[in-house]
Amino acid sequence: MRIEARPLPAQLPDLGSLPPLLTRLYAARGVQSAEELDKGLARLIPYQQLKGIDAAVELLVQALEQRQRILIVGDFDADGATASSVGVLGLRLLGAAHVDYLVPNRFEYGYGLTPEIVAVALERQPDLLLTVDNGISSVDGVAAAKAAGLTVLVTDHHLPGPELPAADAIVNPNQPGCDFPSKAMAGVGVMFYVLLALRARLRETGWFASRAEPNLGELLDLVALGSVADVVPLDANNRILVHQGLARIRAGRARPGLRAILEVAGRDHRRITSTDLGFILGPRLNAAGRLDDMSLGIECLLCDDEALARDMAVQLDQLNQDRKAIEQGMQREALAQLKDLSLDDMPFGLCLFEPDWHQGVIGILASRLKERYHRPAIAFADAGEGMLKGSARSVPGLHIRDALDAVAAKHPGLISKFGGHAMAAGLSLPQGNFGAFAAAFDAEVRRQLCEDDLTGRLLSDGQLDATEFHLELARALRNAGPWGQHFPEPLFHGVFQIVNQRIVGERHLKLVLKTECGSVQLDGIAFNIDRDVWPNPTLRWAELAYKLDLNEFRGNETVQLMVAHIAPR
């Protein structure tokens, strides 16, 4: 792992009266004007720029006026769960008479609006099928729904395939011909935009003359959660959505279920950050879809009863504990497969499979392998009937979906199906093809990446002076976000003296540090360290890459370094 300086533009932008450090941090993240830092809702990109939005609104207005039965078909991750919840809650607020949801169980039906899930949906006797966070690739599923006489509205954010489904309307910023400037919205963000457009049309028709007009801002806590948990790039538009959602949570106005998950996790809602959405709330919600049924997560988010919401939050927390135990066992097995390989001998593209690996956890395993070995990784599980299901994670420089597309083009029939994004994808293939696929994938990664791309790097925002390790700066950095994908939390580096080191929570390294000049003593913590290396009682000096954070203990706040990388010096 190497630490490099984060690139800065040749000339820093004029961002008003910000401190020089914040100006530099924003400039390094592509901010070019003070307007981009305005996180008011009025700065959201207008919904009118979404292709298909008018057709979608027409379908929904008709459904509301005719009291049709609307069935939302979601996905089994946090984005799908929040999008489903936002759809149900929003449509009910706007006066829909019959709104329900259906989430495919990943172990029975797989992802998206398949013909099989359409058959299940028909048992609910819907008039309108509304997909959230899926559907753009569901050519056969949409055809099955249309053949059964249903109206189909697709809302999605994933990249489309070569053929679009024949839905009655499609809203997806990534569909061909859509000029919406932000291509980074999560599925929940797209659904929220559809509700904004629908409310505006209903307002024009006089729909609210006999009923109260809802404040759709009440849904922004869920929009923020789904956006961060799905790791979409936090461009200016997404930062507005996340900032506004965080503000609702901190003010105590979040959904009861979301508050309950935070409470069970031991987090103070008044201090929540975007990092908490991604690492505390997201995994607990995702655990339901990974190990059981995402309906539990959606029901928790929909619940208005505080006690019942807490009961469901406790169940989600237990599922997350179970997920962690399964993940750790899978990690041990994966590392055992690779233990005899040096980095020089290791494939550029990792493909691993064990028959007993859990389908719902292979994505996390692939992420762990990618982080440890700094190369694209795909973990496979047995999907039954001679098929394997794989989850892929990539590194900068390799668009993983496009890499799978290249493998499929060069080796027809090797992959049964695939889809995804630049950094994450999913695929299925016959078990007998595993060896050939692993070789083809490695060859494709070698074609696109060189050894230097696999060494791993951290981009640093520079070194802090000993006088800058104070609470005011830590608070300013926390409030300068929201930070997230493509808008990373500030990371600094420097050399420190190690005064004390010990293991806490079995896998975390607690540090007492002094700045290089010895004038300031600080606490630090490194999560999920390698127990074969740490603690190292002989080490007295180390180079750290770290985030400047706040630690609260018994009502007192102190500065704490969140250590992302530690190396002997």
C-alpha cells in the first residue's frame, strides 16, 4: 500500500470565506463553485429533466384516480428496501387507495422482475406493477407482466443492457436519451423524484382540494440511507439528498424503524454521519436480504409502532451478528485457498468458490478480498441445479461489468447472465465452467491492468500540523460533508510515535500516539487489523493514514484518529 497526494487543480476555486484547508479539500473533490456547496432542496436538479417522467406520472395519476391496485417490486438490498418503503409511504401519502410491495427472495427467485416473480405478483391481483431499483434489464419479466394484462412502470438506476424492456414507462437517468445531469442517483432517489413529479401533477389537477398535500421531505431519511448504503457517487445532487436526510435524523424526525435500528446499534441519532448510514444502518438492513427475507427490513422501515419497530430492529441486529459470523468463516476458507500464493504468483483477477459458501454473503467476501489483495475479486456460491452465483468487486481502473461483458463476448456460453456497475457486479454460470471462467477473467484483467494497478494506494489530503489536532477542526470536517463514494472523507497522513497499543473487541487496535515533534498526545483506533502482525511491541514509530474524528465517552468529546493504514517507520 502506498500513500499518494490527492491531486489538486492548478488554481483553487473561489468558494467564498471558507478556511484554506476546507477550500483545498473541496477543490480536490472536484467542487468548482460555492453553489455546489449549497445543500438546500431548492438546488435539486428539476425532475422535468428525467426522460419518461411525464409518462410515469400519467400512469400513476390514472392509478390514483381509478383506485387501482399498485404493487411495488423491489430488490433485496438496502437501496431496494428503502426504495420500496419510500414508494409505499409516498404513494399512500399522495392518496393511493391500494399500495403493496413484493421483494423477490434472492434464494428462490434471484434479482429483478423475472417471469417467475411476475407469477407470484399476479396472485396479488395488481393493476400496475412498479419496479424500484430494478427492471431496466427485465426484458422477459416485463413481457410476462404485459402478457398478463398488467401496466408496468420501471424505475431503476442500473445500466441498461442492449435491449430495453417494453414497459409502459421507464424512469432511469442511465437509460439512452436521458439528459438528467446526475447519473449517480440510487434507486431510492429515482423513486423519490417520481413522487415529486407526481405531487406536482396532482397539485395542478386540484387533487389536494379535498385532502392535505403531503410533505415528501418526511421521506428523506430513507432516501439518504438507501443512497449511502448503495455506495452511489455523492455528486452535488446526491449530497443534497443525503444532507437533508441526515438533518431529519439528527433532529429526531426519522422513521420509527430507522430510529430503532440506531438505538439497538447504540448510536446517538443527534450525532449520526453518512459513515454511520453506510456502516451501521446499511449492514443491519442488508442482513435481512442476505440471510432471510428483506420484507423484515421493509416492514421495520414502514412501521409506525415504536415498540414493534424496536422488536424488528432487534431481529435485524441479530441477523447482522449471524452474517458477521458466516462472513468470518468464509474469509478463513478463502484465505486458506490463497495462503500458499505470493502476490507475484496470484492471479490478477481472483475467482474463488466453496460449495458451502452463503449466497447472501459472497458480495461482502469479494469486497474483503479486493481490499486485502488490491485486485478485482469474484466469490462464488452454489446456486443449485449445477449453477454458481458470483458476486464481483473491482478496483479503480477496471469497470467490472464491462470486463464481464468482454469475457462473455470472447467466450460465448461461458457466462449465463451478468449485470452491475463499474465497481460491483453479479453473474451466474454453470459449475462446470468455473475453471475456464476463472482463466478468462484473469486474462481480461491482465489485459486492462498492470502490476502497478494492483499495489493499492491511498490518496492523502496532506499532513496536519500539530496545532490542528483540535475539536474545532474535527467538528468542521464532520459538518463539511456528507462524505461518501467519489466524495471521500478527508484522509491525512503523518509519522507518529506509538506510546501504547492493545487489542480491543478482538479485532481492533487501540493506540496512544504522539505527534512527530512529541507535543501532542492522541488516541487512535485501527479496525479489523491483521492479528498476525499486530500488536507489535517492538514498533515505536509508524506512518499512519488517518481521518480526524471525534470520540465521545461519558459526555466528553476528544479528538481521535481513525487509522486507515499503519506501516512501520
